[in-house]
Amino acid sequence: MGYIINGEEKETDADGYLLEPDLSDEAAQAIAAAEGLALTDAHWTVIRYFRDKYREDGQTPNFRHFMKDMAEQMPGADAKLMYDLFPKDGPAKQAVKIAGLPKPFGKGGY
């Protein structure tokens, strides 16, 4: 399975995560469409967060750290909102996939 992004097929693993990161907006839109999501401003806030953390740390944060940071960036944000935004696999997995990042590693996907 792969995604067509800007006319180029990007390779994925068996779970649909890009093998090589693509931080373009076009990548996020193509992957979100394949996941059946229409991206809103709230989705983009989460996507940008994961991309920034990936650039800074070389990996994405665990769910606890993610929620702590989201509470600061999106007042009133809670786990329910995040799971409503990313219902398939939750934000720690589905949002990372849509952000165009490689699969999170470790127990539970972190």
C-alpha cells in the first residue's frame, strides 16, 4: 500500500505509515483522505504539534506528554476530543500517520 502525493507514490509499511517522512500539507491531506477524515483547524493543530516534536526530538511523544502539551495549546482539549478527532486509532497513532511521520515505536505504539 502507498499514497500518491504530488503525483509520486510514497511507500508505506503494512500499517499505512510512510517509510520516509513527508511533512508537506499535501501528504497530510492525501493520508487523511485515505483514512476517511476531512481535516479541520483542530486536526492541523495536532498534526503541526507532532511534526514539530518529530523535528525536535526525532520521535513523537507518548500520549501523556501529548495531552499535557495539547491542554496548553488548545484550552479545553481532553482525551475525548482527541479521540473524536482521530477515531480510528487515536491521536498517538492516527494523527502521527496523517502527519506523514513514520510509525511510532515502543510499547503501545510510542
